[in-house]
Amino acid sequence: MPLETSDLAIVIMAAGKGTRLKSKRPKVLHEISGRSLLLHVIAAAKSLVPANRIYCVIGHEADQVRHAVAHTGVHFILQAEQRGTGHALQIAKAHFAATGDVIPQNLIVLSGDAPLIRPETLQALSTFHAEQHASMTILTAVPSDPTGYGRVIRANPDAPDVTAIVEQKSLSPEQKNAPEINSGIYCFNTSALFAKLDLLSTNNAHGEYYLTDVAALLVADKQRVVAIQASSVDEVLGANTIAEMMHLDAAMRLATAHRLMAEGVTIFRPDTCVIDAEVQIAPDTIIEPYVQILGATRVGSDCRIRSYSVIHSSELGEGVLVRNGCILDHATIGDGAILGPYAHLRPESIIGPAAHVGNFCETKKITLGAGSKANHLTYLGDAIIGAGVNIGAGVITCNYDGVHKNTTTIGDHSFIGSDSTLVAPVTVGEGAYVAAGSCITDDVPSDALAFGRARQVTKSGWAATRRETIRANK
């Protein structure tokens, strides 16, 4: 039986610098698959317990880390001086004592830089810990090369019981061939853990308090320490370099693509596509090579997204065609709409059902009604455009007066001729026509024709006379 939620809390270690990354950014805020390492771990933790039972231990650039994940609702514990993993749990123990927060019967400890940890694995760890009546349960893995990792030493290879966790530098000759590594993820009986934390010593190469030393202290006290092996090595390994982080990124993105394909999405050349972990795509949609779908994007069924398009935190209805090279950022697209090629939809662009936004068109903060079309070389910003409107090539809504953004309103079934400029604030009524090449500065009534351009003057024979003059002057 798994542990009851009321009996469980989770501590996430997120205080380290990550010096090997050679980056000023806190390690846990580096991103893979579209969100920070720490947010991935928090998401897995929330599969077991609510946010108010999750405690992030922060230290290096604490304010930055706090700000980045505060929206998740987790608690924060400040480890102002980072003196090791054991010290982080000593600080957590002091936090419970100082705040009066209910001390859970059991405590899971996670690493903030192990983003591939799965909820299923944490559930298995919790269940195994309860079944074994253990004081400490260690999540382990068996990599192809365990060199550099602390080893888990079992009393018997066929039994779950552990005698110690031994760091690489301290391995005896007999222990160097031990294949099983410590993941740094544990489940503890909280009272057993807290009783041993004050017994930890800094008598080691780094002068730190190691949480791993708790295992030997518990065994010496004849309390049960057991281990359970994760199904995947990648799942429990963290990242100490940018290269290692990109390995995790590739693994997570490929897993996302495989999950989507298993749900009925066709993805050509998934190894070339960049799809973030939060993306949702309905069955029967087709994703062509070299597409990026990022953030919290939602894509309906029967869509087709052609190569080289980049879609960020947007919502696409059913049957949408996104032609090559489009960029969508926080846009909403109705059923059956057609975009591109090379359209740029900036934030708050709402494109209605069966509408068209075509070649080299740019939109920003607009509503384009059902069936309306802007097919060529157009900028539409801060505009409310009705249904069945035709926007000609080269049309511009002049929305910025140097101080304020102003709105253009175009009624249903209007026709805006090519190369027209609409100087906002301005309204074009329903069914009105604006002649090509016009500069519209005043409202246009419904069903009217408006044109604002100089009258054409034609001078017969002018070109022939000019050519003759040029020849005579040579």
C-alpha cells in the first residue's frame, strides 16, 4: 500500500550553485523541454502530495529561484550557507520546529536537478517504503559505467536491505565493482531521520554534512535501510554540465514525441522537432519535420503544421493548416483557419474559424472574424475585424500615434482595397468599401465607398517627349 498523502511531505534540494555549468544562472533554473529543471521536479512531486506539502530548500540566488517557482504554491526553506545535503535537512528540521508546520510521518527527498523523475517512480518508491516498514528507502540505478557515483552496498544482492552508501573516493577494492549507484532520492521515516541528523559529521574531503551518512547510522542502530531500483538510469541522473543537460533535454523531448504518437498524432522525423513537455496535441494532427511547438500550446485534431513553423503558448482549433515558416506567439486560432506561409501572429491575435492570414502578414492584438481574409503583406495591429472581410495586399492599420495604441474597427463583409492605410482610431462600417491606395483618417459609414488619394493625372505623350529630350542632350 502507498503512503497516505497526510503522512507524507516532500523536500526538494534546490540550493546548489552548479559550478560545473559555468553559468551565472542557478542550476535548477536551467531549462529542458521548455521549463526549468526545478519546475519538472515540482510537477512530479505534486503527483503525490499537494503543493503545501512540498518544501524547496533554496540557497544560491535564492530570491531568483523563489520568484521563478512561487506560482506553484510550494514552501521555501532558506539554506543561507550551503554545507551539504545533510545540512539542508538539518535546516528543514529546524524549519518545522520554528514554524509549527505538522511534521509528516514520512519524508521524500528529491534533487532539484533530476528533471526526468517520473510520478510512477515516486509512487513506487513510496509504496515500497511502506511495504518494507523501512526507516530509509534509497532509489538506485545501474548505469553502464558507475564511475564517479556513490555506490549502494547491499547485504545480499538478492535482498533489498542496504548496509551503506559509499562515495567513489571511499570505495574499497572489493566495492569498486559494485554496479548500483545512489540517485540522491530517498524516502525516510521522518522521526528516524531527524534523530540522526545531529549525529552527522563533516569529517570528509569536502567538510560537509552528507545525507548519505544517515544510512550507516540507521544500520548501526539496527533500523531497516532498503533500496529499490529505478527502471531507467536517465530518470534519476541529474546534469552537471550543459552537455549533460542537453542529453536530458533530448531524452525528454523524444519521450514527449513518442507519447503524442501513441495518442494518434503523426510526427514526421520526430528527432528534428522541438516539442515542449506541456504541449497537448489531439489525434489525427500531422506535424512535419523541423517544427517547434513550445510552452503551453494546445492543438486540436486534424490540423497540419508544416515545416519550420514555431508555435509558442497558442491554441489551435480543429482542422487548422499552418503553412511553412509561420510564427505564432500566444495566439488563438479558430477551426479551419489557414495561416501562412510566413505569417507572424503576435500576442492576443484571435483568428476566427475559416479565416486566412497569408504570406508575410503580421498581426498583433486583433480579432479577425470568421471567414475573413488577409492574404498578403499586411500589418494588422490593435484591430477588431468582423466576419467575411477582405483585406487587400499591403494594408496597414496605423495603430500607434507616438504615445498611445489606438483601435481600428472594421465591420462585417467590408472590403479594404490593397495598399490602404487606416489611421486609428477609425471605424469602417459593415459592407463598406475602401478604395485601393487610400489613406483613411475618418470613419466610413456602412455600405459606403471611401477613397483618400490624389486624383490621377495622365499626360499623353509625356514619356516620348522626355526620351527625345534626353537623346537631344547627349
